[in-house]
Amino acid sequence: MLTYFLIDYLTFEEVHLYTYDLFAERVGFKLGWGCLVFYPYFYTISLWSTVDLPNPQTPTWLLGIYVLIFFSGWGLSRGANLQKFYFKKNPKKAFLGIMPETISDGDKELLVNGFWGLSRHINYLGEILMSTGIILCTGYPALIWPWLYPLYYVVLLFPRQIDDDKRCYLKYGELWSEYKQKVPYKIIPFIY
């Protein structure tokens, strides 16, 4: 699953030109160091922390649930980012059969349906679910080291959501307030 995640990420590289990393943080030391140094080592901690342990004998049906968690996260993250990408490229074209529904102030538009109608940062939930699925598949959910990977996303993305809400309000003004009324959940639909 980790290999699938990496290949998928590199395959859809163009989509990442429309993500928070580039708009808010720009390409700089943090992003360069993260992609070249931090992530390649950090993502594998979960695997290395369990490599010398005996086979956990996880039942196949349970592994199936864990894989479903991973691909549910992938669908949310990839789907949301692709929907936003295609909307930016062609705002009047359907994505996966979903015609874009927007709110506008005459100058700017915001998506309020599809993935972006579920929560304002549904892609963040997707990233957390993908990392959780990978960790559960290691077969050792009681160990702390594997959980550093999804915990990293929680620590990174929940504060980022707060910062992004501030940035979006500065950019969109009252349109952002209207969007928050239409899409009240920040990351997790019906919860947060």
C-alpha cells in the first residue's frame, strides 16, 4: 500500500500544483527537505519497527478491512484533489459525473458539492485514513512506533486546517463565510 501511495502520488504530480503545500508554503526548504529527506525515512518507521517481529497472523478478513480503510482514504484524498484540479482547469465540466456546484461573489468561485461538499478539507481525512490503513496492515496495532505515521498527519493537518481557514477568509472574505455555512464540517463529516 505504501508503494501504491508513492507511485500514485508521482503519477498525479500535476495535481499537486493546486495544493496547500505550494500555494501557502511555496517551494522552499520545508517542502524540499520533507520530500527528499524526511518523508522517505519517516514513512518507513512503521515498517521497520515491525520487520523483526514474528508474523502477527492477522486474519484475511481483517486485512481486507484494513485495505478498505486505506482505499477509502485514497478515494477521498485523490478524489478531492482531482475534483479541485479539474475544476480549476475547466470549471464547467463534470468530474466523475458530478457537475460542479459553486457559490460565487461574481469574481471568485468555491466548490460546494462532491468531495468538497462533505467537508472543507476532506482530503486531509483521506491522508489520515490511508496512513491508518497502512499501519493496521503491519499487524501490530498495539505498538506505538507504527502510529507515528498517522499521528504525524493529525498533528500536521489539524493545525493546517485552522491556518487554511484564516487564509481562505482573507482571500475570499464573506464568500468564505457563506461557504462555511454550506459546508460546516472542517475535516471529518458530521463530527468535526
